[in-house]
Amino acid sequence: MKRKIVILGSTGSIGENTLRVVRALPDELSVVGLAACSNVERLVEQAAAFGVKTIAVTDETRVAEAEALARPQGIAVLSGLRALEEISVLPEADTVLCSVVGLAGLPPVLAAIDAGKDIALATKEVLVSAGSLVMARRAEKGVRILPVDSEHSAIFQALQSGEWQAACVRSPDAAPSAFAERRIDRLILTASGGPFAARPEVDFETVTPETALRHPNWRMGPKVTIDSATMMNKGLEIMEASALFGIPDSRIEVLVHPQSVVHSLVRYVDGNQIAQLSGADMRFPIQYALTWPERRDVAMPQLDLAEIGALTFARPDESRFRCLALAHAAMRTGGTAPAALNAADEVAVAAFLQERIRFSDIPRIIEEVLACQDVKPCTTFERVYESDAWARREAERMVAAQ
């Protein structure tokens, strides 16, 4: 039976790679819904190419254009604030792949979970801001959250070598596994280090958006690429890994690995470490999320370790990459602090890309927001949204004061 997929963020890099995976597995995968923000020409092209009859456009200013393009091809256009939620609950879909930017991914993910859909998750902010709440809802509804980030896919695969089903796919009536306490010592996330980890001579006061967007290994959207440059992405990924796999953040580490070949590792209590290796191509984790628990023989770039020659690892310098240290601090604080950190980061990154602040201002603004927040227990989704909205206002005020 084909897996029927809705792709949120289909015109971004994850969405485009997902469509490449679907094209390579036509007997197993099909697309029934696509959503994007403003690239309506490409969105309608995608829908026509894959026989999709329903699309969603979140940018209200582009809806009329989308409808004009879609109408002759019999494609329905959903629009408005709830468009992502509406397309995520299409009756014919069984899996929703979420790759939209930021906390905007939370409402459609919750809607899809409540509708009994499995989630292929690339939007790490969903679990950063509301991890315990989302995972509890996942267990209640008996659906799976399958990781699409290369690092979390690697951990997911390495954990299965130990015959342990992670929290993201355990059945709802399963008690917390004692496996993690007895057998897992550490989860080790690898980081490319972005464009600056191997360049200590770079002055962060003078970094431009153009320079920060030159990632050496991966082609990603601008927000994720800047997070890689500040290493905030690794802080967010630690939070996501803790929620996905039921491992406390104190047992999750980061290593800078510039070659991006080892995507992450699991260290067991007996000292053995299991790693997952592949080329720097997002189709690997996307395909695994969409075909799990099976593996499929599809033409993909093969890894030649002899050609690579050497793999290197180093501990990140948190005094230089302060965003990583701030993420650790938010995790230690707990409650609504991660949601505030995530919201402040989104505002600061957007302001940097608009050249309203310097690269070095990104961690400073996040730190100031965290310092003045009123941390509350993260007990409801409403509280997450309140913290997110407050942090955005504070961060915008600080940006305007520059």
C-alpha cells in the first residue's frame, strides 16, 4: 500500500528533496497535499507534476495569483491562518512531512496528530518549544514522529541497532523503557560547524548575511543556515533529541565534525559506539523517515571513505559560539525558557538577514530576552504561545533599539 504524504514547506530545500524521494519510489509513495508560503508558481508546478489536487498558500498576498494558476488544472487552493492545519488533516493522507520554518509548524503538527497521521518532522522548533506536550499527544493518539533531521535520523538508526524503539515510535501503552537507563550512556550529535567553526580569525562583528549563508556542506533555507553559523541549531537539536528519544539533555553531547559524514552516534554503557554514516544529502534521512521500518534500494550517492581519507572531531567552543551556551542555559532553566529562546532566535536571525543588526547581536539579543523572562511551567500549549509571543515582542523591541 502506498504511503500518502502531505508536505508542508514543499518549495524549500527539504520539500524539494522529499519530492525527489517520492519520484524515485513511485510504487510506495504518493503526494496528496502541498503547502508553501509565497512561491506559488513553483507550488502549482509541483502539484501538477505529482497529480496533487489540494495545495495551501499561507501568504495572503499571493493567494489570488495561486488560484489563477491552479484553477485551470483543477487544483483547489486553501488559504489563511488555518490553511496548514486544514491540509494536514486531509482524509486521504496518512503521513505529514513538516518542514515549515519555526513555531509555525506546531499547529499543523498537532492537527495532524489529532487526526491520526504519522509525522515526518524536519521542523525542530516544534519539539524545542513544546516537546513534552507534543510527545504526550503523540502517545495519546498512537501515532509516530519520525525524524527527518540528519542528526536525529542517525540517532534513530543507531538506537535500533540496540533493538530499542525510541519514544518517538513506542506504542502509546508502553511504559518508559528501562533500556535507556541501563544501556545508553550518551547521544552524540555531530555539527558541521557551519562556515566559521574552522575559522577562528573571523570577526563576528563584521560578518555579513552573504558570508554567513555560505554553508560548506549543506544547502538549506536561510534561517537554518544562519542557525548553523551561530551553532544555535545544535542547541535546538539537543532539545529535540531529548524529546524524541526520552534521554535527558545532560546525556547529550555535541562534536564538531566538518566533513558531515558521521551524522551522529550513540555511546552505550559498555563503551561501544554506534554511528550512522552517509553523504551530505538530505534524501537519506527523508527516505528513511518515509519508508521506515524498511530500507529501499534507490540510486543515491555512495560514500567512499577511502576517497575522504580522514574524519575529524572537536568539541565546540561555547565561548565563541554563545548561542550554544544559551541553549544549554534555557534547557537547565526549563519551563517556557526554551520557547522564549526559540522565539528570540527567530526574530534576531530575521533581523540579521534584513541587515538591521550585526551577526554578533544575535546571541546578545537572545541572552537579554532570557534574562528578563518570567519563566513558567510548560503545562499547556497556550502557555507556549504566550511565551513565544512575549519573547518576540521583547526581541523586536531590542532590535529596534539598535
